Amino acid sequence: MSITENVAAIRARIEAAAVESGRTGADITLVAATKMNDASRVREAVAAGVDVCGENRVQELLEKNEQHAYDGAPLHFIGHLQTNKVKYLVGLAELIQSVDSEALLREIEKRASKLDLTQNVLIEVNIGGEEAKSGVAPEQLDALLRFAGTCPHVRVCGLMAIPPISVEKGGNHAYFCRMKELFVDIGRKKYNNVNMQFLSMGMSDDFEDAIRCGANMVRVGSSIFGARNYAAASVQKSE
Ligand SMILES: *Cc1c(COP(=O)(O)O)cnc(C)c1O
């Protein structure tokens, strides 16, 4: 199957899951998770009509951006973000999906203010309470959103989550539903600079389940591009 065929097949599955939850495929933003795929493959996905390119590593994003890999689609950052890399992303990434600390918000505010622009972000929630995972704990989400309200050059546009790796199908249903509850709860409260527009959750193995639970943005990698070759990548890196 080509990338183009894969994207068409995913669109059809998105459409069906959206209809099950009283929406249509047009309500769902398809982010292609482009990590470890080179510029020509990313261009193919853009040509196939993915809505967004989502990149994980800043260095890789900058390299592929130089190669015009993302031309024609908005670019999101979806990977773990270090404070010292923020400066490369502000103003370049339309949406930074993985913000989970005051330190990151403070740095984004500083950089966006310098460039006199407003940076859109999502707050990443560690919905599975996993120790090694990025994301703010659900109990600390309110405090972080209140802090975001003090950052005039940052706009929080929603929430993102990467639930635990699930062995069985539907295994993350409860986490997805919990995220939807948080999304709705926060939407009812009135925080400065916060507008709950996007709920970004669901990947190749579980995007339909996420959509049924209320996701309106899914991040799909291997189902578009095929399995990633981590072995080849680590050889490259160590060279
Ligand atoms: C890689 C990645 C995805 C997509 O994962 P697949 O299982 O390949 O679809 C989604 N979100 C994030 C943050 C990722 O790093």
C-alpha cells in the first residue's frame, strides 16, 4: 500500500468513527506523525491530503523544514520538548502540542513576546499517571492553566494525551473518556488565554476508539508510513 492509499483508508476509518460519535470526518484533524520519515515521504503524505504534519524531534524538524518537507500543510510539534529548544519552535510550529510545565510556558511566552506573536499550544496530560511519561498530572492541570492565563503571548487551544501502551484492543477507552471529561470541564471554566478547541489523542492502534470518546485530532504515524525502522535509525545516529 502506498502512502496515498494508506491516507485514504485512514480517512475512511476516521469518517466511520466520527459518524458513530455524531460527527463527520470533516470534524477530525488528521495529523501525520512524520518522525523518521524523510522529506520525500512527508511530501507524499502532504500531497495525499493529511491536515497537519506533526514532528517529534526539534533537530529533525529543522532539517526537514529546510528541505521544504512540510510545504502545504501546517506544522505541529508533538514530541517531548526541552526548554532550551523552545526558541527553534516558536513562530515556526503552528501548534506545540506537548507543553506540560510552567517552565515551558514561561519560555514560550518569552520567545513569542520577543517575536511579537501569539504561540498556540496544547497542554499534554499524563492521563495514565505513568512515572516515565511527559505530561502534567490531571490534578495539576488547573494550576498550569491558571499560569498560562498570565502569559499573554500564549494561547492554550486544547489538550493532548498519550495513554499507556495498551496490549488489548480498546484498552485505552477509559483514559480517552477521562480526557474528554477534562476537556469538557475545562471548557466550562473560564481561564484567560484558554480555549478548548482541540482534543488530540489516538494513534495508529487506537485512533478510532479515541474519536468515539471525543477526540477531534488524531496523530497517526505507522498506519500512514509503515513501521518505523528504529534499528536503521540508531545505526545512522551512532555513525
Ligand atoms: C509517533 C507518534 C504518534 C504516532 O504513532 P503511531 O503508532 O505510529 O501511529 C503519535 N503521537 C506521538 C506523540 C508520536 O510520537
